[in-house]
Amino acid sequence: MDFSHSAKAADYIARAERFMKEEIEPHEEAYHRELQSLDDRWVVLPIIEELKTKAREAGLWNLFLPDQQLGAGLSVTDYASIAEITGRSAIAPEIFNCNAPDTGNMEVLYHYGNDAQKAQWLTPLLAGKIRSAFCMTEPGVASSDATNMEATAILDGDDVVLNGRKWWTTGIGHPNCEVIIFMGLTDPTANRHAQHSMVLVPKNSPGVTVPRMLQTMGMYDEPYGHGEVHFDNVRLPQSAIIAGPGRGFEIAQGRLGPGRIHHCMRLIGLAELALKLACERATQRVAFGKPLINLGGNRERIADARMAIEQARLLVLKAAWLIDNKGVFAAMSEISQIKVICPNVAQKVIDMSMQLHGGGGMSNDYPLAAAWTMARALRLADGPDEVHRGLIAKFELMKYKG
């Protein structure tokens, strides 16, 4: 396996790194301070649109999409390094138009949408004019088994009618969110992986309501947020179904592979940020007459963090290489492995850094509390650790069947 970057990819990575240091990082602290000072935080501050314009003019736009005309034309492996860079920042992914769940939704439309769906939704998403959300998880069932899904997408003549409750719908709070991808049960008599459909739902459709935004460990993650969304007899033309009825699981599998690479590399970026802050704090802060780095095994903790990050990164790059060279299904075990490893590594490194920062580490004066919350949440998002461990074991044991 060769993880070296092409000249083109190396150029994009260098430019993204430079843009982060020169344009995004100098504004980030002031951005968060201003947003937190507002009574209504579900807004897009002007600096975000200004930086988006600069990023697009710099050619650092839609970097995740492997299409030379619509994106940067980078491989999954090449983009992984950019995802790590943007993972250091809470705002960088949107500024590069590479934020979740929009990246996954754009990939769905790119690979499975028809021309009309692309014109209506993919084009403005690629332009960064609108945002989107993805509705899959439900409050009434164990959504770790997606076949438990109770929300329905029932065919009725030329229409499809949606009913059900969804929650943890990321991005639904964004003021520019205009479209939702809804996954629901269409035919319970079909094969268990051909029962569901994905439907494009304008957010302002009659019957769509957002009764509440959910806190994650006490945080709302404004202006994106995670909400509960209700669908009450939402009637849409069947042309709103992506790729046709019953193809929801097929689309979901295609969506989740690259998306998990993006998540994991952003987590590695977060872990790198936490380690940097830990090293700075430990070498500058003095307690009991010594720098913190010389107290209580902190050198070993720093070393362990470095080794864990390096191991995690190499495994993500292996998974990305397999996707690029052999397809998503050849990388299923590795995708599950990184989905377990990366959030746990990030959470552990961030927790260590929080401990070195003392009370400040739990405050909003540093990005660590929010980073820890994100890492902890991602141990559940896109499937909990236990589900992925089960899949890893399944793939491993298949090698020993006669």
C-alpha cells in the first residue's frame, strides 16, 4: 500500500493548511465568543460567508468530491489528509463546503440522484447556498439495528407519504437547511435490505415539524444542532424518492464508507489539536515547583497519545486506500475498525489534555470540552462501538469457515 500523495494532492493539502493558519485560525476564537454572546445562536455570522467566499476563490471548495468538474477530483486517501487538517476547527469544514451531513448527502445525490434531483438540490448544495439534514435514527426503537426502523415511506398512487419521528438529525437547526433526506419503511414484505427508501423532503413541506433541538452533553452545537423531526402525512411525488423504492439500504452503505473516513480523520485532527494544547500547557505551567510535564507520569501520557494517534491514522489511511482501490465492500472490516478506534483514541487524548488544563479544560475558554463531547458522541453516531465490534468479529470469523 502506498499512502504517498500525488503532486496535485500535496498541493491541495499545503494550500488547505496555509488557509487554515492564515484565514481560519485567527478568527476562530472571536467567532465562538461572538456566537456565544448572542441570545439567538441559530444564525450564520458574516465572517463565515466571508471565509467561504475566500475559500472558493482560492479553489479550496468541495474538496471531498472525486469529480474534477464539481470538486477537487481527489481520491478518498488524498482527501483524508485534508479532513484531518479541517478537524482542528469547528468551522473549517463548512468554510470549505466539506461539512457533514452535507458531504454525505451530496455524495448520495451525485451517485444516485437523477438529473432533476441534482438540479434542484445538488447544485445549490455544491454552491454552498443551502444546507441539508439526514433523518435515520428514531427515538422509539433501537436504531443501532436499522431494520428496526418504524417511520414509513408508503407509496400511494403517484405519491409517497411519510410518517414517523426521527431524532439526532444533524444540521436541522442551521438557518440555511432546506432539504432533508428521510429514510423510511416502504415494503415490509421485501428482503430485509430492500424494504426501505430514501426520500428528498423540502424542509418547509406541510407536515414536517422540528419540536425541539437536542442537547449533546449539555451543548446545542449551534448553528447546526441535532433535532427531533416529526413527519405527519408528508405527501410528496414519487419523483422525490432517490434511485427508486426499496434502495435505501444500498444507498446508505455507499454513503457511510467515505463518510466514516471523513469523520475519523477529523477526529485525528481534533486529537492532534488536543495533544498540541497538552504539550504547551505541560511545558509552560508550573505546580509544586516543577513544570507539569515533569509530574505524575505526564511524559508517558504524552508518548502514549502520540503512538495512539499514529496508529489510528495509519489504519484510517489503509481503509481509505482499500475504498479507492477495491471498493467500499472490500473495506468493511477496516471501516468498522476505525469507527471504533478513532473516537476512543480522540476521547482519551482530549481527556488527558483536559486534565492538564485543570478547571479551564472543562470551560469554554479552551476547545477541549466541545472536542471531548464530539468524540464521545461519535462513539454512537453512525453505529455504536458494540455494533462495529460485532461486524469486525463476523468478518474475522468468516476466514475460519470450512
